[in-house]
Amino acid sequence: MNKIGIFFGTETGTTRLVAKKLHKLLGDEIADKPVNVNRITPEEMLKYDALILGTPSYGEGEIPGRSAGCLEPGWEEFLAQMQNPDFSGKRIAFFGLGAQERYADRFASSLMALYKVFAGYGAELVGSWSTNGYTFQHSAAVVDGRFVGLVIDQRTQGMYTDERLAGWLAQVKPLLLEKIGVAA
């Protein structure tokens, strides 16, 4: 597939909102419309060589889904359908949501859980993001002083969302376009 696939899990709709903003910034010509993972099969995701995957944070940093307290099926239920998937040759950028004031001790930690799953599937993972400008005590999603993907806190820092999306896309868009054979 020579477009970027955007997939997300959501409980309250905020992750969907961020996915839609990313799609709008990328445009229909290079990215397909974002799709909730509770509405697709693994085969539909595997059609893409470049992906943006988004997740909310739930529980103590688990994969969001019913066992983490979600009312709707999410990443947990989607991933349960995977049968030894091969994501080698695929390039994935991640974004995650969190509330740094309310959950300062585990801010956006579900992002790391999802990141590890796709690393285990053999994907090339891109799009780390600076922790500057965030205030939290701990996040499992931090490696070498950077988040493993873009982190959005709509609750307390919604005023920075558009700026962060634009800055992150400036970094990952050329890498994703390269993967699908489109000049940046």
C-alpha cells in the first residue's frame, strides 16, 4: 500500500481526535483515514508499509482493552487476533495520550507496552519525542531521556497539541514517505 496507515485505539474519543488531526496534517493523498483497531483485522493493517499507531493510556501501563478497564474493545482485543504477524520491512511511528498531572507516576506508560509489541513483531520503529515541556514523575515510555513516540496530554496541555503534532510530523513524515516510495 503506498499510503500511510493510521490506526488507533480509544476509549473516550481523544485518541481518535488526535489521529484525525494527524490525518488532516498529512492529507488524503499520502495517508488513509484513521481507523479504530476495533473495526479492522490484522490483515488490513499488514497491507501498509508505513504506519502511525496511537493509544490512550490505561491502568498501570497495560495495553488498553477490556482487562485494563476499557468498555470498548481496543488494542488488547486487536492484538489477540494476531497470529505470528511479520512486520519486518514495515516502519511504524507511535503516539500516545496521557494525563501528566493526574497520573504523574505512570504518565503515558501504555505507549511503551504497544511499542514493545510491535518491536517484537520485527517492525522498524521511528519517531521518538523529547520529554521537554512535560512534568511527570515516571513514564515507562521513556528510553534514553526521550519518549518512544509523540506524547499528547489533551487534559492539561491541550494548548500544545497542534504545535507538538506539527513538530513530530516534521520529523517522522519524511521517514514514512521514504518507506512508501514518495518524495518528501
